[in-house]
Amino acid sequence: MVTEMDTITILVVDDHHIVRQGLVALLKTVPGFTVMAEASDGAEAVDLYAKHHPDVTLMDLRLPKLGGVDAIARIREKNPGARIIVLTTFDGDEDIFRALQAGAKGYLLKGMDTDELTEAIRSVYAGKSRIPAVVAEKLAERMSGPALTTRELEVLRLIVGGRSNKEIAGELFISEATVKTHINSLLSKLGVTDRTQAATTALQRGIVHLDS
Amino acid sequence: MVTEMDTITILVVDDHHIVRQGLVALLKTVPGFTVMAEASDGAEAVDLYAKHHPDVTLMDLRLPKLGGVDAIARIREKNPGARIIVLTTFDGDEDIFRALQAGAKGYLLKGMDTDELTEAIRSVYAGKSRIPAVVAEKLAERMSGPALTTRELEVLRLIVGGRSNKEIAGELFISEATVKTHINSLLSKLGVTDRTQAATTALQRGIVHLDS
DNA sequence: CGGCGTCTCCATCTTTTGATGGATGGCGTC
DNA sequence: GACGCCATCCATCAAAAGATGGAGACGCCG
């Protein structure tokens, strides 16, 4: 139960200065919310969490130095009760999934209005978790397929990297035939029929990222 | 020349509520800047520009209804003197290029600090254009290669869409052999060796987008 | 006009890719 | 330990993709 008197302390984590400003400005208008700290990368987020122990943390996933997912994991490692809301411009399902695995309690899309944001913060603060319908849907879709094995993921990453089967075989020290087997199973797991589709859907679903 | 007395009126265009708030909050702290209007999509941006004629427009490229590039083009069609700064989280070179083609005078990345932002606004207001080094570099890189033809672009889009050569041939009413020719030339223009690389670099360079 | 560039189109040959079927070894459960 | 389960590995064969060389159509400029 949250009384009118309580003030919810918040840590904001985002590498974009403008977004941080936006969140602070937005949250300042809501009575009962206090932004107690701001971090611009994952490592700083971990430090600031340890120092301030905010009630709720709003965290972007794409962060320099230490990724959002890892930051969440580290924070919750030492503070299992940490209430963290992921706030991102839709990166793809896989990131959502991993963030929730790592212990995020909510997942919000930038571009939501103030009401949605404040309501989510209050919900999560109250111990509930909060996943918007769009996200839940994507999540369910992702769940449908079986998970890729470690090897399959490695191969997939190399495919997205533009390597040929021969090159993949060389880099993984396996035969080209084996590479094909892995490709075959990952193709069927992803529900596609060739490597190009595998690459694009992997990117779309956020299973791998283009490092630009 | 800008005197101390002048106030620069600004139109902010971004579909993310939070980003708009951030910009407004940020700009409010700078004396001489006035955010006179905010738009959340391209169509609204065009309308509000016509209504207010701001000195400078800050515009995101990824917008609902009417894309940022098109919005820039429409605004400058009627107002050739319009000073527009693109403000985006790096979408890929092609978008930068098209935005500048459409008449954008500056290109900023979200995540820049207040000084860079204000300086860019003042520069553009003064009639100069302002492209950060990172962006200029990418732009030069893009310029290096020859442009894809209309047909090649169509084929490329279908490749990214996961179509086979046979399917592409069917959709474009040409023979499969012809498809291969187009692919061959676009491969060399993109500087890659197969369709998967073509797909990923096309996405990376923002030549095509995954519509998710 | 004549030549030049370029976009479009097509056929043949080689390489790569993907489909299929099957073998090995680890790991947990009963 | 015996069993199934699954990840990993491999070989063979058909299909798709890519390299190469070349032809006709069109606009542009000297």
C-alpha cells in the first residue's frame, strides 16, 4: 500500500542526455516521485544503485560500457528486491526476454505518455510487474519457437556477419558439413528457409545486433 | 547577425513524448530560445510549421504518418528558407543523406550535451550548416560508392525481405537471370560478395529498413 | 548524326547453399 | 546401468546463388 505521503525515489539510466532530461522533467511534474540520481551507462548505474538504493530504476537497454541487461543482472545479484523498469525504443524481442530474465519488472516503450509511465512506476513500486500488451505479444511469439543452442547462435552471428559456410567452418574449427547442420536446425527453429531470412529475422527479433 | 535581444523560436518534432519533454526542458534553460510548438508526427510538423514559421525546427526522422525526410521536403517546398536540424539516434547513412538532400541544415545525434545542441541551433539559425564529424565521415563513406539504380533498389528490398531469386523474378516480371545481374551489380556497388551481406549492410547503412 | 554512358535484359558455367539421413558422445532420470 | 534426450558432428545429392560475357534500348552531349 502506498500512502499519499510516500515519495518514490527513482534512478534514471540512459545514455542519451536528452532522454534523461525528458524523464526528469516529466517525473518532476508528478507529486510523489523523486529522481535521486541519473546514470549514463551500465557501470555507473550499478554504482549509483549501490549508493542510493532507489525504489525504482528506469533503465535503457542500449548502454555503453555495460549493457542494460548485464547491469540489471548485476544490480539484482546484490539486491534481489530491486525494482527495475526497462525503458527502451523497441529493440526486438530477445532483449525484452533477457531483460525480464535478468529480473526486470516492467518494460516500457519510449513514447508512452505521462500517465502510462507514472502508472507503471507505481505498479512496479507496489510489487507488481507491468508488461504492455504489445510487448507481451511479441514475447509470446518468441516463446513459441524452441531456443537456439550455443553453437547455433555462434553460427547465426557469423551468418549475420556475412561469413560463408567455409569461413564459418574455419572460424569454429569444424567441418563445413557440420556448419550446414547447425544452419539447418537454426533455420527451422527460426521458421525460415535460408540464411538471408535467418539474418534479417535474427536482427528483427533482436537475437543479434549490428554493431555500428 | 544575432543580437543578444533576439529570441530564436523553435519547433520540436519527435514521436517520443519523453524526448520532446527532454528537449523542451533542455532548451528552456537556455536564454534566447523559445520552443513555440511541438509535433509528434510528420503531418503535424508540416501543419505547425505553416502556422508558426519557427526560426529553427528540430526533427526526428522516424515519425508516424509522414516520415521525417518527407516532412522536411514538404516544409522546404513552401518555405525554401526553412532551417531544419535533424535530431536522431543514428539511423544509418542513407537517412542522413536523404535528409540533407531534402534540405536539412544540420544533423545531430541524440545524446549530445546541451552545449553542442545550443551551438548547433545557433549556427543553423545564423545560416550555417552543421554536421558533426562522425556523421560527415559516414556520409563520405556512403558517397564513395556509386548509387544503386531503381531496379537494383527494388531487388535489394526484396532480398532483405527474404525472397529467393525466383520469387523476385516473379514479383518483378523479369527472368531469374536478370535478377542475378541486378544482384551482381548491387553486390559490387555495395562492396559485398553475397546477398546476406547485401541485406545486412543495406540495413546498417539505412538503405532499407525492417518494418517491425 | 554518332558516340558514350547506363539501365535493362538474358544464357552458360561454377560455386555455394540447403535437404536428407545417419553416427557419436554427454547428461539426466528412472 | 539402461534408457531416452539432445547437442554435436559428418557425408551425399539436388537446388539456389554468384561469376562471366554479352546484347538491345534509351537519353545526353559534343
